[in-house]
Amino acid sequence: MKVSLIAFFAAVLFLGCSKSEETHLNVKLANFSHSECGGFKSESLFADELQEQLIVAHEQKQVYSISHSNVEFNCCLPKGLGIELTLRNDTIYIDEKEIELGLCKCMCPYDLYFELVDLEEGTYVLCLMRGSVVRGTARLGFAKGMMEKIDVSAMN
């Protein structure tokens, strides 16, 4: 019985991040930037921390900022990093990627920053991805004054 409950919840989590029926709605990605290898340093909210973390915060009406610190990518990025945003039903998919794959044999921590614009208030599942791999999910209430600090390693 215990195994079947675990299998059920695992299936629900996996299906919650399935992108089979994507629709791009009015939500837009804005103000994307990323650090060089090593992070933003003095600008980073996480300069003294080594953990990979997200901060999601309300900025103004229907605008939410997302800071993702200490996310590892290849040390050599010929064309930098990019993000693909998709919203389907109540799930926001954030796919972080190297625009052109780096060929160095090392990894480096980077900090990423972007904003979600025209996102209506409500509860959404934030699904952090790298290509087709789900790195974690978190159910968040997007509303005026919200500010969530999330340890990526603790995400489902």
C-alpha cells in the first residue's frame, strides 16, 4: 500500500511537469540577464552562499522577479545562457539552457535574473527544467507582496 501511494504521488509530480500540450499565453519573459562564471559577486543576494537558490518576488502589478543563483553550466559559453518560458494551465515552465553548448571540461556557477510580466495573481506550480529534465517543482502563491526564497536542492 505504501509503495502504491509513493508511485501515485511520483506520477502526479511527473505529469505536473509534462509539457505535452504547451500553450504560450500572455505571460512574457523580460529583463533576462546572467553573470559571468562565478556569479554576480557583490550584486548577488547570495554572494556568501554556495547553495543553488531561487528568489521569487512581486515587483509591481503582474510583474514578478526571479533570481536563480549558483546554477551550474559549462565554464565556456560561446553564446551565453537563455531561458524559455511556457505557461500551461497552472504550471510555469522555466527551461534554463546554454544557447550553444560549451565544450570545456569544467562547470561553473552562474546567477540568472529575469522577470515574469503580465502574470495574473494565483497559485502556480513553478517547474524548473534543463531541457527535458525536471530539476524541481514548487507550488507558489503569486500575489502582491510575495517573496519566496527556495533551496533548489529541496524542491520536489
